[in-house]
Amino acid sequence: MRKEKKVLNQNNTEEPIRFVCVFCGETIAPGELDPCALIVVAAIDRPRAEQKEQTFYCHINCLKDRSSVAGSFYITDHDFPTIGEIENEQ
Ligand SMILES: [Zn+2]
């Protein structure tokens, strides 16, 4: 069962976090793989202390559509294990 992340709004009541796609600008509805997070590491060729990181959000299909390596998105394979499934196998 999927747990939805929630935040407190101005009325101090909980509501689901809304993610907006960095590519199309639309709100990302929960799906099998959506929402996705893109963690960008700048200066990846330098020591860790010199790098910067930023997280973006996107639809998996918007990312695939803009990628020149769409055929290698094994994360979209239905039998590709979740992190929890990999941890349970260890
Ligand atoms: Zn999108």
C-alpha cells in the first residue's frame, strides 16, 4: 500500500504534497511510477565537497520522451524491483 507524503497547509491541516513536472509544468498525479524525482548533481567530475545538488520532479513519460536513451529506462519494466523488494532479498 502506497503512503502519500503530506505537509501542513496554512490552516495547519495536512494535505498531500503536490509535485509539478519540470518538463511540462503540469501537476503530477500519483501513478505506478509517478511522481518521479530527478536529483541533479552539478560538477559530478569533481570531489563531493565541490558538488551541488538540486531535486526536480517530473512525469516518467516526460523524462522518457525527452531522452535520447529512452530504450534504456529499465526502471519502467514492471518486474524491475522496488528498493524495498531489493532490501527484502538481502
Ligand atoms: Zn510532465
